Amino acid sequence: MNVNKGIIFILIGAACFGFTPVFAKLGFGYGYSLGQINIVQMVISFILLWSITLIKRASFDGVHLKNIPQIMMTGCFIGLTSIFYYGSMQYLPASLAIILMFQFVWIGILLEWVFNKVKPAPVTVVSILLILIGVFFASNILTGTSQDLPLIGFVFGILSAFTYAGFIFFSGKVAVNVDPMVRSSLMVTGSLIMVLLVFFREIPTILPFQANLVTTAIGVSLFGAVLPPLFFAMGAPLVSGGVANILTSIELPIAILSASMILSETVTTLQWVGIFIILASITLNELGPKLYQIRMKKQPFSGSKDSLNL
């Protein structure tokens, strides 16, 4: 029963994150800048997360002067991801921006290899190749439509993948014994500081708060920075890490569907083929080694009769 709850929580959290492109595109449609959307988003996320943390009276055990800056610096990766991800959407269709950001999967494997000296297994190499093939189809290169899009959008998209992979990598190593709500609140504090430093010239332009800007920022905050971490925090302890990674990949088709149905973006059959290949490669990377180990354990002992009689 607990496993089923964990699966549901993670699926809800991933699905929530898949709706962030809708609100980001909505904000750009209203004429707001990248800086304005990011500033108000982080302010609202800061208020909401700290309010929940204090109301729940979350434990501050394990928090000290040494790891507070580390947690906040890890949170800076969230701020950078938000800047690059939404920046990509300024120039590219939301469906393409999310595909580029999803390259964090193989980039995370690369970070493990570089920093932790964990050499990728053969099945992982195959998965990476499949992901790149999936991107080739999903980006609509074959139809030539993506070639007319600004290069800066692709650069921002790939940068968002690197910063998101960095967030996942370092968040799994910094103050892991601290209450998830407290960690999330400290991380969003670091994100807020990062965004304010990058867009300090635009701070005066968000005042007075306009209704459309606040509505957009609330949507991005709830679905991008508040609800996913809460549901992940509730669901992740109830399932294995591999299953959690597979479940979170549902944000990719959800984001594509929301872009197609709500933003009326065209998603071709080839793009869906690419998306399917990407999801299949993620599943292969997570389950492949485990299935291989199970298969090897089930193989009967093949020793000779003479060896058995010794």
C-alpha cells in the first residue's frame, strides 16, 4: 500500500512540473520579461515554502552555519535552471524547450563519471545513445522546422539541462539529513538571491504588482517550485530510486501534451516517436542492470558432474 502511495505522489509531482511551460508562455504572452517572471516566481515560492515550513513546525535538526550556505548554493542551480528554461521558451516552442531540458538525464550520468569516477555501464551507454536519437526525432530536425529557430533558444535549453543535472547531483550530497521542507526553503532562498542578483535592474519594474504577472508567477511557483518538491518528498521514501526516476519522466509527455492542447503547439508524429525513445531509454537505464542481475541469479549452475563429485 505504501508503494502505491509513493507511486501516486511522485506521478502527481512530476505531472505538476509538466504544466510550468503553460504559465511561462502565458507570462510572455502578456508581455512580461524573463526577469519579471523569475523574480515574482521566486518571491512567491519563497513565501509559500517558508510559510509551510513554519506552519508545519518542521525540524531544523542538522542545520548549522556550515551547511546553510551549501544548501543555498545548491538552490542557486534551481534559479539558474528557471532562468535558462524559461529563456529557452522565449525563442522556442515549449515542447522543444522541455525536450532540451530533459537532457539532464545523460548529463547527470556524465557528472557522476567526472566527479565520482563512476564509469557508466554498457547499458547506460546504450541508453545515452538512444536519448540522443530520441532528441534527433523529437526536435523536428528532419522536417527542417527547427532550423529556422534562433540558436540562443537551443543554447538556453541545453544550459537548463546542465544546471538541472547539477541541482540533482549536488542536492543528493548536501545536508541530506536535514528535513526536506527546511532544505527546500533554504534552497529557494538561494534561488531568490541568485535571481535578484541576475535581474537586479528589473526589480523596480515589478512594482506595483500587476494581476496578470502575479497570476502567472503563482502558477509557475505552485507547479514548478512548491508542489513537485512536496509530493516528491512524500513519495520518494516509499519507492526505490530507479522507480522514482522512471516515474518522474512522465513530466515530459505531460509537458508536451499541455503545450499541444493548451498552447495549441503542433507536435508531429516524429516528435512523439522521439519522446517515446527518450522515455524507453530512461526505463532501460534504470531497470536494465537490475533485470540483468535477476536473470543471472536465475540461471542454473552449469558446473560439470566431476566438479560436483569432488
